[in-house]
Amino acid sequence: MPETIDLLIEARWVAPVEPDVLLHHHSIAIRGGHIHAVLPAAEAQARFEPKERVQLPSHVVIPGLVNLHTHAAMSLLRGFADDLPLMEWLQTRIWPSEAAHVSPQFVRDGTRLACVEMLKGGITCFNDMYFFPQAAAEAATELGMRAVLGITALEFPSAYASDADDYLAKGLAVREQWLDHPLLSFCLAPHAPYTVSDATFERILTLSEQLDLPIHCHIHETRAEIAESLAQRQARPLARLDRLGLLGPGFIGVHAVHLEQEEIELLARQGCSIAHCPTSNLKLGSGIAPITSLLEAKINVGLGTDGAASNNRLDLFQEMRQAALLAKGSSGDAAALPAHQALRMATLNGAAALGLDRYIGSVTTGKLADLCAVELDNIETMPCFDPVSHLVYVTGPEHISHVWVGGKCCMQHGRLQYMQEKDLKNSVSLWQNKLDSR
């Protein structure tokens, strides 16, 4: 007698990420929000009686993408401060505008905008660092998206909090409120060594150990940041964090553009992860991270978009392509960072950095059904000799047809299921008018 399941996805190809294989004419059986089985389509038809069947005859199904670093609400600042180096960008444009405008509604609308863009781009989980995480939680859950929300810490005041203790207290309260939500988890998110004191870092380390939370922090993004740390503290930022005990398997270093060989060895020895944001690093003139060296050292590297204010897209297909091309160009090795490795960075590696690889990041029996279907019979994607290569070097968000999070369809045939885009566009236009009145 056939086994009843909730959903059967029948695809031309399935790229599970782990193992590194490409499955032809396979089906994914989903029950209770989890992947129940991955098996040849003919076997699936005989074994299962699905409540719903989705046929994808010209598609490759992959794990939902994991955006390892973003500031989602900053989507409302897309294109607001372009063509400036990082510190000028922050000090003269971004921080003053945030001081004037950031509020729970700003974060709610900005995060909704980001979630729509990310879901349309196959991103099913994002790791966020911003103010008012309560508003971000409301936005992400409204769209049915998985999010890891940062408990941000800074020393200077904002509209959200008065000092580092206040940031942490408010962030921890939000975590307590949403602790049991199936789509949300949390990390500690000290902004950067140049905005966080030793005392705050020490408290963050204690909280990380007590609550088993990862630590998500900008690190070695610019040469100026390192020079300032040497002048003020007689130590490079990573050395300072190592002295304070922050480096370890739960530490996610964002950017890590300017690293010496000893620092790469330190990150590897401590089991740290890196969130590589190649487009943002290029656009801000920060440099090119030594990704081939990091990968050779067996460091776990995931991909992030950073915020739309410095990218200006939340497109992990672009980041996969950018990362692969930069690795090849900077190393002089055309075989550096091949397509499957880039796809793994955008999926399972990001999940592992967040401690979520038991649940998401690969098309594996027992994991949550966070999935993305990419159509490959468009004229610009033909011919297709290697679907995984196409994912990195050819396709983009415009080729995504379906997205599922925990087995629930968030996008079908390119249309979002949980939001009217017209209402969102109206909200964004109002914010543009406010920001334009500067």
C-alpha cells in the first residue's frame, strides 16, 4: 500500500550538495516539513501517495541558499551612499541617516523588502546584524523565512539602545520572546573590534558559552581598521580577539580581507568560520579576501551578501560567481574554487557556521525541506552540460521557480505566496521620500 506524504517533488536533477553528486530524474518526498526520502522518480511513484505533487521536468533542485551575513533592513538604503570607501561611507552617510530614521517600522519594512528579494533569489535562511531584532523577527516570520537574528552590541548610542549593556539586554529579551519559534534562532553580534570594548567582548564570550550561541563579528575588513588597532592597542584585531578568548568553532568572522599567513593558521587552529562577502568588499574598495588560502587551510567559508547599502543586491548567485572568479583570478589557477565548492559555500558551509547543518544546507533525508528549484530550459541557459556549473556561472534569481522553507511553498512559479508586493512597494516609496528629504 502506498505511503502517504505531504509533497512529492519530481525533478530533472537534484544537487544534494552532500554528497557531491548530481542525481538524474529523482524525487524528494516531504512529510511533516522534513525530507522523508530522496530516490529515483520511478521508485517514488510506486512507493508514495502524495497529497501534492510538483513536477519540475527542466529544473535542478538544490538546498535553500544560506546568506551568512547581511544587514537586511539596510535594503531601504540601497544606492543611498555609493562609490565611497568604508569609513567615509559609514561616518558621513550611513550612521547619520540611521540616527535620523532607524525605528522599529524602518527595520520591519526594510527587512520585509530584503526577505522578498532573498526568497526570490532562492535564499531560505539569512544571518542578520542590525537594530530592533523584534521588528526583523516579525518581518521574517511573516514571509515564512528562516532567520538567525543578531544580538547586536556597540559602545555608542542609537535610536535602539543607549550603550553595550542596553543592546545586549534588549537583544536577549527578544531572543527569550521568540525562543521556541521554528524559523528563528539567534547569535551574538558585536559589530566590530573598532566599535566594541574589551569588557563587552568578555561579556559576549560569557553569554556565548552560557547560551551556546555563535558570535558574528566584522573583522579585518580594511587596512585602516588594522592600522588603527595597532596604533591604539598595539595588536591586530584578530590577535586581540584571540587574547580575549573569542576565537573558536562558534566564531564567524565577517569579511576577513586582510589576513597574514599566521592569522589564517590561527583561524584554522581555532576552528573559526568566515563569511565571505566578495561583492561588498569590491564595491567599498576594501580588497579581495584570500579565499584560496582559507580553503587550503580547511577553514569553513560561507557566503554573505552584506547589506544592500553596500552591494547593492542580496543575490547569492552573484556571490557564488564573484567568489569563484576572484579565486581564479587572484590565484592564477583556473581550477581554484570549482562550481560545486561555490555551491557548498552558499548552502551547507553557511549552515555549518551557524550551527544549523544538522537541519538545513543539503538535500538529505531527515533534514528540513528548505529547497529551491532553478529552471534550466530558458534560452540563456541552453545548452546545459553541467547543471551545477550553470548554477554558479549562468543562472540568477530570474531562473528560480519555486522555494520551500520547512516544506511550505514560499514561492511558486515565480510568485510569492505570503505577501502582496504592491503594499510593500508603497511602504518603500514612503521611506524613499523621507530619506530623500535629507
